[in-house]
Amino acid sequence: MKMQRALILALALAVPARAVDLPDLGDISRSSLSRDREDGIGREIMRQIRDSGEIPDDPVLAEYLTSIGESLVSAAQGGGQSFHFFLVKDPTLNAFALPGGYIGVHTGLISASRSESELAGVLAHELAHVTQHHIARMVDDQRGVGLATLAALAVAILAARSNSEASQAMITTSQALAVQRQLDFTRENEKEADRIGLQTMLASGYSPQGMASFFERLQSRSRAVEGNAPGYLRTHPLTFERIADMQNRLAGLPYRQHADSADYLLARARIQAEEGERHEAVKRFEAQAADRPSAENWYGLARASLRAGNAPRAREAAARAAALMPAAPQMAVLQAETALAENRTAEALELTGKGLRRFDAYRPLVYLHLRALLRAGRAEEALARLNDQLRLLPADTTLYALRSEAYLALGNPASSHLDQAEAYRLLDRLDAAMEQLQIAQRARGADFYTQSIIDARLRGLRERKQREDK
């Protein structure tokens, strides 16, 4: 796994601990962990995960995951906690919450889900771990361990949840195993997260039965493959008592049917199109589209065909998908992706421009339109649009990266490297940001104002790095 290369400094871990041996972690009111320290640990873990290359660069999937996550957050009692949802490219069934409100979801979990309510159930459960301060208490119990070591250890734990053999090979000290046991959830944590998660699902309009059905399938899968439980179960102990408790709670809740959204169906198909060998993925979706010619199956076939390098087949499948689901902004993105794959840039611009007139706030469409402008050699127009977008979304790293490309195309390398540095800074990649600023300092053509900004930001980042390294 790529992620394991980021784990060399980790102490080790991950034989799953028996939940019965773990202490009740209690409420955050008994914890000395500050919100700033919790956020700092979360940012450091995220930096390592990003550096591992395991977060897919797919705005369509990121947009969907953020959307479903925010729908749950708005119904949860988060106490002012901010949340950040991200996808991890990993075929295993797993999701996890990190300090600072970061919630990661493996692509394998979305692919294996049978309904949007199942996915919402897992996310609601992870949200509850954060809102009930289970994560903060776990980290606080390790207060004698440095932030960088905690972060590296936590990333190792994430890898271990996907690959038990690799994790066991990394166990080097009894201290590391003890830390791992403290970072697994207790049965009490799990029951509380179930209870709060079910309430959140009900309040946000999803079917609470989705949580129970997903966990029941996990339990059945664990029994069928003894000794090789899904990664999620290694840190989220699942018992018959817990399943029974969940069913009892469901019996007292009003029944609610939730229809899967188009966003969910297309996101799942998009992920499935990336699974396995590329030509096998095409065959799989061809069979599915022949058996059930739905929009999501044609969409999946188009994406799989693009992956296999068959743009004409992708164009045909994309047209069929769009005809069945014309109101979905993902279809405009798909057809424009297909046009760009065939170097039909003018058509891609027409498709994205038309799509933006209907879905002007859909970021994947915004990004693709800007990329098409840059490919068409219309860098000045792209720069003007990027300036407008960054006034609305000043923390959008993709927009900074695209504006960096526009500046470079216009012969302004200093501003290009300045924007690349800002994108890295927003991702907490301080060393990379400082490197870009140093390159910007040496670039020709910068006016006094731009040079002053470069110098000031470099000083600020150096001071921040010194503070964080103490």
C-alpha cells in the first residue's frame, strides 16, 4: 500500500484489542485535550494521508461525500464542531473519524453499500464518535506522546485496519500495542454512537434501518470468513447484543423509506468503474447495462470505457446516461470529460458552459470548464473567471492550482508559484509551500507588490514552522 510508506516513523500496531478489556473513555469534560491540539493532530494526520497519495483527485466524488456528510451534520448536535469529509482509495469496507472532525470513507465501502441509507448510517455513526468526544478522549489518554508520533501512529492504525498482516509485521514494542488498544473503540462507545447515529439519520431524512442492515451484513461476512473480519470491525467491535439493541431501538422509531438519490447512484457507479482490471470493468458494466439499462449503469460504462482508452464507446454510453438522467450535473461533467478525452475542446467548453448555466454552483463543472479554457489557450479568460471564483471560495485549493496554471501560461511565473504555495499552505504542506515561495522569489518579472507578498508569506510560514516544530 502506498500509505504504508508514510508510516516509517510510526511506533507500530494493530492486533485488535478485546473490547471487554478497554476502559470507558468518558466525556470530554474530563479531558484536558484542547480543541487547538485536537485540530492540530487532525491536520497532521491529514497531511500524512494526503502525502501518501491515497486521496483520489476526483471532484465529483468529493462533492458527493461532502454533500451527504453535511446533510447529516446539519441534523446532528455537533456543539459547533466543524467536519471535513474525504475519500480514501482503498477497496476495503472501512470508514473512520479522526481528531479535529475529519471523517474518511474508503471507496470500497461506498461500492459495497446497497443503499444511500446504508452509507449514511456509517457516516452518522462516525459523526457520533466525534460529537460524543470519543476520539478526543482516546488521544488525550496518550498525552505523554508527541503530536507527530501520535499522528504517525494514527495513520499506521488506518493502514492496519485495511491490512492486518502488514500491521502485525509493524508491531515492535509493547508500548505501541498498548497505545493501539487505547485507540480502539469500546462497546460502550459503539452503542452510544449507534444510538446518536440513528437519531441523526431520522432527523436528516434517511432510513435508520440502513445502519442496522449494513452492520448485520458486516457481521455475516465476518462469520463467513473467520479470522479475517472486515477492517471496520477490527476497531468497531460488533456483537449480537449490539445488533439486538439496534433492532430494539428501530422498533420504537417510525418507519421511513428513503429513495436513493441520483448523486449516490452515480457516485457509486463512478467508484465501481475504477475497480479491478480496466477491461474487466468495461465487461462488467456492459453486462449490467444490458440486463438493466439504467442511467447509473450507462454512466459506469462510460467511465470504465474512458479508463480503458475507448473514448468513442464512452461517448455513446454517456449520451445514453444523459438521456435517462438529464437533470444531473454529473452528466454534463461526464460528457465534457469524454469530449476532452477525444481532444474535442470546443465541444467540452460548450457542454460545460451550458451546464454552468443550469448548475452554476457545482464545483466539478466549474473546475472542468476552467481546465477546458486553459487547454483551449484562453488563459486570460480563465484567469478572470478564477479571480471571481476565488473571491467566493478563498480556501479552494483546486482553484489556486488552476490559477497557477493560468499565470504560467500568461508568462507570470512568480504569481504562478505564489498560488501553488498557497494551495500547499491550505493543505498544511508547509515545506512544499516554502519551496514554492523560494522559487517565486527567484522568478523574473515580479513587480514590487507581488515580491513583497512573496517575502511576507515566506517569513510567516517559517515562523509557523518553527512554532510547530517545538
